[in-house]
Amino acid sequence: MLVLFYFLLMLRVGCCTDDHTFVTKTVGVGQSVTLTCTRQRSVHKETLYWIRLVSGKYPEFLGGTHAFEYDGIYETPHITAKQGPGTFILQFHETQLNDSGFYYCIKVNLLNMEFMNTTFLRIEGPEPDVIDIIQVPPSDPEHPGASVTLQCSVLSNSEKKTCPEQQHRVFWFRAGSDESHPRLIYADGNSQDECETNPEAQSLQKCIYSFSKTVTSSDAGTYYCAVATCGQILFGNGTKLDIKAPSMWDLETDNTALFLVSAALATSLIVIAFLIFNLKMKTFCNDAAEASGHQERSQKDLDTWIYSAVTFTVVKADSAMKEAKAAERERLYTAVKAFGLD
């Protein structure tokens, strides 16, 4: 329906170009401009309207008035529609970039509609310094789980900087196969750490912006690098990222590799267990040998001690018997002497 209305408007303007005014006005951002439409007094109930038509949007009503004197005023923050002496004017205060478009002054009399004039208003803004945005796609399809880095090279000319405090803000958009419009996935801010100047032309500068992520099978699509500067958004040529699903051969290869790693691990564990067993046995044998030697030494010492103890006992007993015999002889000798038998 909107396309049909545009077509009818263009057709009407084309038919009336010979009789009515079609002009183009170009002004800079922030300037003031006035569009004028002739107003003639009439006994009929004629009305005048200002309509704005911008590509991709519905027609916008900006104001209306009567053919007779009327003091009604239509105002927006920077646009005013009101009567002047014999005119119906549309005033812009400090124009903006989005004011660019077609402006129609339309006269309506009952069921009749007449285009009085048509003005194409073009608003010129400061030109961005960006010359080109280059994106280089990956050479091979990526696998799920891989880390992917996309790069965006922004070429700019410092001599074309007309924006005050001009800065670049970089955004990354992704358009998947199931999406009608790209959606924002990352904003890189205004960092320009990786910038270099062309030694032959000092005004030319190249800045590289990177975006990294670990991809999954759902991350396939086209990734766009966009640079916002001077009130405009400039898009790169896009980078198509293909995610390669694992094939049966890849799965078999992975399974084989997993089996080999598992077998190597099991063999390593067996070898380690065998070495630990041998070490334990060697330690046990050494400890047993040391214990046996210690036991032999202890038995020998015990035998020596018993022999010494027995010898000492025997010697002491013999000495005691000798002392007893000597004491007995002494008593006998004393007794004999007492009876005078000596």
C-alpha cells in the first residue's frame, strides 16, 4: 500500500511539473531554511497542507491551514508551519540530517487534491574521514569449539575530518540464515590501539579492529563491521563465517585417537604398577636380610651372655666350695686343738 501511494505521488508530481514548482534546496546541518507555498483567498473551503515524504517511511503531516486568514500554528521542536502574507510557509530552525526528503504543499478542495509545489530538501552534514572498510574472511571453515578472530581494517584520511572531536565507534553485526536483519552482537568502543600511518601519505591512517569468540554450530552467518562517525554508520563488505559440522570420518578419527590415548594410558599404568611392585619387593628383601642378620647377631650375643653367665656361676660355686672346705678344716683343727689331741 505504501509503495502504491509513493507511485501515485511521483506520478502526480510528474504530471504537474510543467504547471507547478519543483525545486531542490541544499543547506548545511544547523542552518535555517524556509519553504513557501502560495496561498490565494477563495470562497471555497480550500485547505493547504505540508507533507513530508522520506524513503522507507510513511508520509508525515507537518501542518495545515485554510485559504482565508487563519492564525493557527503547527510546531515541532525545530519545524513551524504557519501562514504568511499570501503564503503558507514551513520554517526549519537548525536543520538536522534526518530533515532530508521531499516536501509537498498540497491544496485540497472538497474531493479535489492539487500539488502546489514540491521541494527536495537536502541536508549536507560533515563528511566522515573514513575512506574504506575492509573485511577479510577466514580461509577455511571453522569447527565448533574453535576460537575465531575476525578483523576489520578502517582506512581514514585525517584531512577530511570535519566533525568536531571526530571519533570512530566500531560495531559488529551478525546476519544469520534465519534472520531478516543483522543484529548487534558487540560494540568495540572507540579504541584505536592498532593504528598505523602511511609513511608516503601522512594523512592516511589504517586502524585494525578485532572481534574474537569461540564458535558453535549456530554461529554460522555473515558478520559485518560497522563504523559510526559524523552521525553516519558505514558498513564493511561483510565476512561469511562457515561452521563445519563434524563428519563421520572426523568422529572415527577422534574415536581412534581416543582409543590410542586410552591404551597408552593403560600401558603406562601397568608399567608404573610393575615398577612399584619391584621396588616394594626389593625393599622387603633388603629389610628381611637386615632383620635376619640382626637376629643372628642377637642369638650369638645371647649365647655369649649365657656362656659367660654359666662360667661365672661355676667359678663362683667352685670358689664357694673351696671357701667352705677351708672353713671346715679350720673348725676341725680348732676342735682337735681344744681336746688336746694335736
